[in-house]
Amino acid sequence: NIISDKIHNDVAYDGNYILYVTVDGILKQYEIKSGKTEILTDKTVTPYTLKVTKEDISFMSDGEKVFIER
């Protein structure tokens, strides 16, 4: 297993990164090429709300929609 975190069903792959939400609601990305993992936000992600497009990453946190530009 390349990712050691326990993961919710929220997982996306864009060809370079695997983006995922841990069971603690932390949004992380795992870079395929380098094997490096980084936390993308300090907001807690509501389960099953992660959406990833070429333009942005969105999710719900504390009842509001959050966007991160890519």
C-alpha cells in the first residue's frame, strides 16, 4: 500500500496525484512520481464531498463549500 493513512471513500486521481481524505477529515495529496504526501488545507473535510476537476478541488467543511485552485 503506497498510502499509509486510513481513507474515507473520498479519493481522486488526476494522473500525477492521488488526492484523498483521511478518516480524520484531512485532505492530502500523494505525488506518484516522488512518493511525497502533503496536506492541502487546514479545514476539516465533510465525508463524501470531495470533488476534483482540472481547475479546482472542492468540498464541504462546517456547512460551507470550500474551493482550492489548482
